[in-house]
Amino acid sequence: MKIETKELLTAEEAAAMIGCNKRAVYRAAKRAEAAGHVCKRELFGKTLFVRAAMGAVKEHYYPRYSAAHQKMVKKWGAAGGRQKGINYAKKV
């Protein structure tokens, strides 16, 4: 098995490429993978990001208070937000 390390990025490199922190890269990659893109590979127990998928990851990165983030906040809010009530009902 040949591993091409030029095609893979660490979380720090991916964050620098997108212009955000590592946590935001993982969140954006999770959303991109939910949309059907392959963004991450695991190699020797370490998660690496596919360089070719950084465009898809950047599409799913929503900087706070940007227009794209505000649009997604409305979408996420409309999708649910009932967990607090469900937890309360279980307690009572």
C-alpha cells in the first residue's frame, strides 16, 4: 500500500488553509461528509484531511456572524430545538 502524504493535511494545515481553528475544520468536515463528500482519512490512528476536499469543507464552514452562518442558524433553529423540553419531560 502506497500512502501519498502530499494529498493529506493535518488539522493544523487544514485550518490554516481555510482560515479558521481546528475545531471549526472538524465541524465543517462533518457537515461536508453528511452531504456526501469524503473529507477525512484515518492513518495510524490520526485523522488527516484530504487536500482535494478542502473546497467542500470550506463550503460547509460558516464563520460566526457571517451571512452564511445567519442563514444556517435559521435552518438549524427551524429543524428542532426541543431537546431541553424532552429532557425536562423525562425528569418529571
